[in-house]
Amino acid sequence: MAEAQSARLSGADYLAWEAAQSGKHEYVAGEVFAMVGASDRHVTIAGNVFAALRAHLRGGPCRAYIADMKLRVDAVDAWFYPDVMVVCEAADLARPQDKIAPVLIVEVLSPSTEAFDRGGKFAAYRQIETLREYLMVDPESGRIELYRREDAGRWSLQPPADPVELLSVDLRLLAAEVFEDAAPGP
């Protein structure tokens, strides 16, 4: 993520400005950051996860969204573009420009965003009361990390498993599905 402009914007100004842009930009407390393009592997992995979720959720109350849907995090005055997210609340499904109550967020890591995805972005995501799971996929190492909010509100890293059990959406996701056509490594 690279800063797009130096002047601070209000949230309303960001939304109006963003609607007129050809590229995507995230917003954090008045600062706007340009989103960099993703690699073939990154896009393929995000698409694989989205496809598995979309098929699994079909006909139910939840919906999966991929990369172009904004996520509003009021607690930190931010809008992000998660690689994949799932929302289940009817009020959220009715929001055309952004979502506010995901149960699951998936980020595909890249060298330029990994530190932020693990640090500041995850800290912001943890402020979302509805969020139950945060899945990070590392295309370089082939690792899949799942963080889950426990009953006491604490987040815990789940032991590595194949398949990964996404309790928030009742789905067992195989690593082979996640990395199909996007083998880890150089």
C-alpha cells in the first residue's frame, strides 16, 4: 500500500473521491492509500477461496465478497478491501457500497502488504464485533493461518490443519482447493 495523497480527507470526502477513481484506495483515519496490483498467484488463491465459499453459502443467509467490496471499520475510521469476506446480516447485505459486519475475512499475503495484514489491519479487524475468523494465506510458503475469536473475545491462532475448519461458515477448506493452479514457491 502506498500513500495516494497528502491532504487528509473526511470519510464522506473519501467515498466521493474513491467513486471517481480508476484504481482502488484504502482509507485509514483521514489518510488514503493506493492499492497495488496483485500477482496471478494472489488473484488465483483469492478466487479459489471465494469460489469455495460462494458454492458452500449458496441458498443461505450469508454472502461471500471478493476484492472489490469495501469493508467499513468504524472503530478505527477506516475502509479496507479484504481479498475475501463473508457477511450474514440482512442489514449488511442491503449496503451497496460497503459492508460492516463480516464473520470471516481472508487476506492473501504479499511481500508488500504482509506486515500490515498481520499488524495494523488485523488490529483494526479485531475491532469488528461480528468477526469470528481471520484467515491469512501465504502464497510463498504455502501456509494457511487461521485466527479465531474465542468465547471470551480473545483471538487464538489455530493449529495448522488440512482441511482448515472455518467454524464461522461451517466449511472445511482443503489446502489443495486454496492453492489449485497457484502452487506455492517462486
